[in-house]
Amino acid sequence: MIELDDIHVIFNKGKPLEKHALKGINLKIANGSFVTVIGSNGSGKSTLLGTLAGDVLPTKGRICFNDIDISHQNTTRRAALVARVFQDPLIGSCGNLSIEENLALAFQRGKNRGLGLALKKRNRELFRQRLSELNLGLENRLHEMMGSLSGGQRQAVSLIMATLSTSDILLLDEHTAALDPSMAEFIMKLTHEFVENHRFTTLMVTHSMRQALDFGTRTIMIDDGKVILDVTGEQRNKLTVNDLIEMFHRVRGQADIDGEMLVN
Amino acid sequence: MWWYLSQNALLGAVESGLIYGFVGLGVYISFRVLDFPDLTVEGSFPLGAAVVVVAILAGYDPWLATLFAAIAGALAGLVTAALNQIGKIPNLLASILTSTALYSVNLHILGGANVPLMTGDTIFTPFSSSQISDAVMRPLVLAFLGIIIIALLWRYFESNSGLAMRATGVNPRMSRAQGVSTAAQIFIGMALSNALVAIGGALFAQVNRYADSSLGIGTIVLGLAAVIIGSTFMPWKRIIFPLIGCFIGSIVYWVALAYALNGIPGMTPFDLNLVTAGLIAFVLIAIGKFGGALNDRT
């Protein structure tokens, strides 16, 4: 269980550019659930993800995982717990390292990194086998630089990287937003399989209302740093994309609606 | 004739190239692996020289004295890392502060501006023999040492810890998400880098049999010359190639310099730094114009 207890995040506190990004988030997320998070630009949804990852430490409030307080642990210390896929494929992996070196880095996520060889025969076998799941032919390109892959291929490898080492929480930050539609669909299919197989507690931030309802078991909407909608089960099954847009109208007023959301 | 260079001048150039190859390795680790522009080297090179000379004069074994020099260099690197990571001083400025402070430290260690190493064994002494001249023996010993250090570094960069250091320089955000403590990597990397530079200084002092507080001037440019020229000869991305490249680049640079000083009329040793800066500017402009891929980091 992830528990967020009255989480506030204030950037540049006391300065002219002060921004109150999260204004008292209270959430309880059961282990194994798949939560989709929507909200307009600047609503605080990415900050929420950053707070769970450890990139942003809460100004006030408490984050607990399985009753352990992790509020003050930074990203490095939470890495054993949290796997992530970023929106920008360039951020999620190292272009200047080979595919196998990137996988080796991810394989040691949250573990001690000693002087043992990063790439042993046994690891390579595992990496090859995992890459073959993608059917992209990458299993024969282990030595190539990550930077030589397309954005979609890099994102697919990022998903493999997220699942190479065991972790409890998977954070997906608009991880299909930078991809073309067919690649985005492929990545979502892969995401779905991985979440099923590895039994993560998943949070997926998305710009697409369609994705938010089609995937996962629960949907929350963030606006102005607060949770304004939280639906699961029957209630969620009945929701349509139009209902969500309707809700947006009510909260933000017509003019504020993100063009991208309507397109999706 | 301009292409004529005496055998001794050529051997001397190769010798200097090998010594500054160690500096090149250190500069490669800070500038390229960690993406941390580090001028500490201007202080850690003479620090290595000062420590080794004083230690040998105090009666220590030259290998042990060289180890002391490496440790002193590592400490200098740690100071820069601490100023940057704990003091939050921008990396370039932090390193300038350390190298400035080291100037005083070096004067204290030497007890003056210049100390000759007239007596006492160096690491080269046991290899001296009547079969082979010292001018040939020293480059051979230096090359052998270089190969050992390259092999050790290669092995390190292929380990889990070394991979974490390489990732830290390329993509710190991703590295943290993978559980790498980027701060720790910068401490380790800066210590390693300046230890190598100090070893370079220690070898310089043993070859030339003196240490001088002003030895450090231009060290960074000589190190960068090794890295940059090396990367044009060894452009491949696997980590072993740039490591070897540091030595190749450094030797090419010193031999070219020897030819320039010898062959261009009116050139004197006074022009050394002028030629150095000019040559590096030339190489950088050439890379910028024709080899953009070399600067590609993502």
C-alpha cells in the first residue's frame, strides 16, 4: 500500500516565483493496482510522480510504502522500490552506452555496485532473451549504442530495463507521448503485459483520456494540485471520454482545455 | 632539414608523451567520463612531483613515494568534489580554487620553489643497465606502466561500479533513477582522475630529477591535447579505445611539437605554450568543422 498523507509541494518557497504545485494530496493506493493519472499542463500530475520517485521531496506531508515512511528518501535510495519510464526516451537511457550496458545498469538497480564485471555471459543470455520478447530484432544488436535506436525502440528497451530488477512500484510518465501512434500502441500493449506479469503497483500519467480509461483499474484527475476525481470499479467502467471532457469543462472552463486532450 | 630530428630528441618527445599520457587519462575521466571540467590538474601534477621528490629524499622507496603522490592527488580531487557537491560551487570554479590553494601547498611541501633530486633512487634506477641506454630504457618502463594502468582502468570501467560512473557523466537523471549515487561517483571519479595526474607528475619528477612549484602551468591543455588528438586516432566508442588514445594522442602531440620547435626557423623552447595552445585550437576547430560526431553525448 502506498499512502500519501496531506502532501504539499512548494517550489521556490518564499521567492517571487513561488509555486504551490501540490496542495494537500491524500491517496491510498493498494498493492497491485494500476492507476492512471490525468490533468492539464501544470496541474501537478508530473510533480505527483516526481514525489513518488523521490525527485521532489514533499514540503509537508508523509509518504509511506507498506507502512514505512519514505518521505525523506531521495531518488537514489528509492531506486530499489521504484522503476520508471520517462516521457523522453533520451532521459530514460544512456545514448552513449551500448544496449547491453544500459541493461546491465538497470539489472543492478537498487543493488550494490561492486567491482564485478557488469556484463557476464549469464547476464548477456538473460538480456538477449528479454529483448527477444519485443520482436524488434534487438537481441542481435546488444553491442550497438543505445543512441542508434529510434525513439520507440529506446522506449521499448526502457520498459525492459524497468522490469529487469525486481521493484514494487512502476511509474510511467507520459511514456508514449513522444511516439508515433502505431509505436505508442505497441508500447502500451507491452506495458499492459509487463504490469500483468510483474504485478507492479503502477501509476501512469497520460495526456490521453482514452488511455486513461482503457488501461488500469483506477483513474484520478489532478487539477491545481488537488485530486478532483478518483474513480474505480463499476463507476469507472461506465465513464466515457466525453464524461471526462465534460468534467474538465466544469472545473477549468472551456478555454483552459488542452487541445491535445480533445485530439486524443 | 625540417624532418631531421636527432634520435635523442625523438626519444625525449616520446618520453614526455608517455608521461603526459597519464595526465591525459586523468583528464579523460573528469572531462569526458564525468562531464566535469576540472582544472585541479594544474595543481595536482606539481603536487605529485613535489610529494615524490620529498619522499624519495626522505629515504622512501621510489614506488612507495609514487604511491604517496597518487594518494595526495586523490585527496586534491576529493577537495574539488567536496567543494562542488557539498559546497555547491560550480565545478570549474571549484577546481580553480583547489588548484590555487595547491600552489601554496606545493611550496610548503617543497620548502621552496624548486627542489632537485640529485641523489636517491627512482623507479627507473633498477632497470638501468649497460646493455641499453637510459634514454631508451625510460620510455620502455613508462610504456609498460601505461599498459598496466590502461588495463586496470579498462577492467574498472567494465565493472558495475565503473559503468555507474560512465552513466553518471552521460545521464545523471537516469543514473539516479537506477539507484546510482551520482554524488558518490563524482567523488570517486575526481579522486581517480587526480591520482592519475599526480602519478604523471611523480614520473615527470623522477625522469627529470627535480620538482618545481610552477610545473603545473599548462597541464590541463597538455592533458586535453592527449584526449582530443587521441580521440581522432581512436574514434570508437568502446571504453578501451579512448584509454589507449590518451597515450597515442599525447605521443603524437609531443613528437609533432618537437618537429615544430626543431623545424620552424626562429622557434625556441619559449614558444612551447604558444604552439601548444595553437595546435589545440587548430584540432578543436577541425573537429568542430569536420567531426561533429565526436562531440555527440546523447
